[in-house]
Amino acid sequence: MFRHVFWFLGWAAVAVALALLVGQNQSSVTVFWPPYRIDLSFNLVLFVLVGLFLLLHFSLRGASSLLAMPERARRWRALQLERAAVAGVMDALSNQLAGRFVRAQTAATEALNHLHQIHEQHLPRHAQISALAHLLLAESAHALQNRELRDRHLRDAIAPAVLRTAGETREGALLRAARWAIEDRDPSAASGWLAELPQGAARRIQTLRLRLRVARMQHDALPALEMARVLAKHRAFSSDAAASVLRGLVLDAFKGARDVTQLQAVWRSLDADEQSMPELAIAAGERFRALADQDADTAARLARDVVLPAWSAYPELSPHWRSRFVKLLAWRMDVDDSAWLSRVEQMQRQVPNDPYLQYLAGQVCLQRQLWGKAAQLLTQASTGLEDADLLRQTWCGLARLAEERDDATAAQAAWKRAAQIG
């Protein structure tokens, strides 16, 4: 509204100026053209000059418009092709998300046909839109299991021209290529695609997720564990999912250890929080027991060392984990069992009626030839144990104690009970 007021005031000022200039102007202009003399009014000359200027101005503008019509027509056609190409890419993306892969291929192909008719100078993001169309075609081809078509369009999507003008689009294409290689169960190809990423893109969460999957496929437990820690630190997983992933990777690393030295290296690579997890400590101890072919005494000591950080969490364990814990500690109790005897007795005071601790303490006493206390503890354990292996070992221990005191009847009954279990 204010603009209209200013225009009105401006025209009013022009009108006033013209009125003052030409209203009472008696001046004249004399033109000599020998032998002629022409006297003209100054106002007439002024209006003629203004008229000629306007005529010349509009004539030049008209001529310029006529000469520019071919260029304007080319620009208009380029704009229509650009709109059609963008619409084709949008249709391809919509059909791709809807699972209509054949229609997505058709729409992306039409978009590429339109882009081929547009010169790059008429479309600043020509390379980016073209790369997206190729990427959508490759994605649809992958969904339709047409690997040849997928690879051909993928090469076009990561061409050097795309790197110069649309680096992010090329990075996205490389990430998609790595995912496709993982889905094809080809970890080496996935590693190759990920290696082409620039340094900044290699640290992104999506890249780390793919590297984690590749490491797991290649059974590289330690690199996978390191990447899982980084992802957990950046909260790429929920707390429960992160704990589950880390636990699974650590267990895979334990299984991949071929000797005691490798298993020790894996255990030392864990942080304090991971070493204090009872499930991991018990699994490491059991793996030491499985690798005890050459030096069982050393393996037994190492097994007890790795479960020591988790010993304080024993009261919170379920019966299943208590059973595995006790089985591991009861293995080769003749090796350095003095310290563990005191630990077991202290834990018994915290959990007085736990049959697993009663069994473990009874086995320790049996190894140290404390017959009376061993018989008392094993008898108490025999009424509460649910694990068949531990219950069988309990009755076997009671049978040996009966033999030590020359009670053949009790020994025979205990051996019979042990044979009947399981």
C-alpha cells in the first residue's frame, strides 16, 4: 500500500515539474538550414526529443526480444526437461519405497532420458540428479536380483564427474554398494567399497555399522568388538542391544582363540566393565578349560583368575549361571585352592543356603581331606541341587567318603544314587 502512495507522490512531483517548465515557457529554438530558418517552440522540441528517445528505446528492446527468442525457447525447453527429470526421479523414489521396483526402473530410465537432452550448463545439479537416477536404477535392479544391471548403473553413479560436483551422492552410492555386497555374502567386495570412502565418511555411524557386519562375516572378532564399542559409545544401539552385541562378539573372540596365549590376549583386550560381566568371565574360564590339553594346571589357574572379577556378582546370578560358575571352580580344585576356599566360605556367609556353594565347599574340603566337613556340605547340597551333573558328582563324593570310613553299605547306596541320575 505504501508503495502505491510513493508512486502517486512521484508522479505528482513530475507533473508539477512539467507544469512549471512548460506552462509559461516562451522560449523558442531556431534551426538554420541555409537558406532557411526555422523557429520552433522549445516545448515542441523537448517533446519530440523525448518521443524519439522513447521510440528508439522501445524499438531496441523489441529487436532484442526478437533476437533472444531462440535462446528463451531453448531455456524453456530445458526447464521443461528439468522438471520432467526431477519428477521422474521423485516417481522412481516413491515407487522404490513402495516396493514397485519395475515401475521405479521405468521412471528412473525416463528421468535419465530427459537428462541426456539437457546441457549441463542449463542444470547446475545435472551430475547429482543423474547419479541419483542411476542409484535408484541400481537399487531396483538389486531388489530384482539383476546384478549386471545393478553394477552398470552403480559405476555411472560413482563416476568421477559425480565426485567433482556431488561428493555426498557418491558417498551414498558407495555405502549402498557395500550394503549390497554384504547382502550378497561377499565381505571382500564390501570392504573394497568401504575403502573408497573419504576419511570423514569412514567415521560415520552408518559406515561403522557396515564395517561391523563385514568384520562379523569375516570372523574378525577383535576388530568387530572395537567397532561395536565405538557404536555403543555414540549410542548407535540401545543399552540392552549394545550389551548383547558386545557379549556376542566377545564370545566369538573366545571361540576363535586357538590356544591359551591367544585367549589371554583376547581377555586382556577387554575393559574392566566387560571383564566383570559374569557371563563373559565364565565363558572365558570355560574356554581355558577347553584349551587345557597341554598344561592343565596353568589353564586352571588362568580360568580362576578370569572369573575372580565376577565373583562378587555371584548372589545376583540365576541358578543356570551359578551352576556353570561352580562347575568351573570345581575343576581341578587341587590347583591353588587355598585362596578360593576362604572366598567360598565368605560367599557362603552371604548366601548361606545356596546348594551350589555347599557343593563347591564340599569339593574343596574333599580335596583337602577334610572328610567330616566335606560329608556335611555334600549331604546338604544333595537335597537342593537341580543340575544333574553336579548332583551326580555330589553322590560320587559321598560314596568316596563312605569308602574312606569303611561304610560299604552307605558307599554302595551312594554309588547307586549316582548311577541313577540322568
